[in-house]
Amino acid sequence: MNIPINLEVVENLAKQLSAVDKVRLVERLMTTLEQELESPSRQPKESLYGLWAGMNMTISDEDIDEVRREMWNNFPREDII
């Protein structure tokens, strides 16, 4: 019988452990997480520079000014004290 493994299943299993075993589990998970985060095999994030370059869009200075005015129109809001 194969039980699908997800966070809820793991959490329920962990609740059945003693306090000492829960601490050991957390320590092992932290070690694994640290290794994953430090792993040189992680791919560098793709640059977002030029993300919209191929979209054939133009945004004028007037468009930007209009959006800024809309965003700041109700600032500061009076319903927030």
C-alpha cells in the first residue's frame, strides 16, 4: 500500500514521535535544508532585466505619471489611523 506523502501526512507522523525524537527530526531537517541552500548546484536566478523586451509594448512618461497619480490619489487614507 502506497500512502501519498505530503505535509499533512508527515506532520501527523511527527506528532507520534517523542519530544526527543521531534528535536532530532528538526535538527536533521535543518541540516538538510542548510545543505540544499548552500548547494553549488543551485541554478542562478534569471535576470529580470529586459523581461518585457519582446512584448512590443511602449510605456510613455505620461503613462507612468498617470499611474503614479492614481496610486497616490488617496494617500494617506483617512480610514487608517
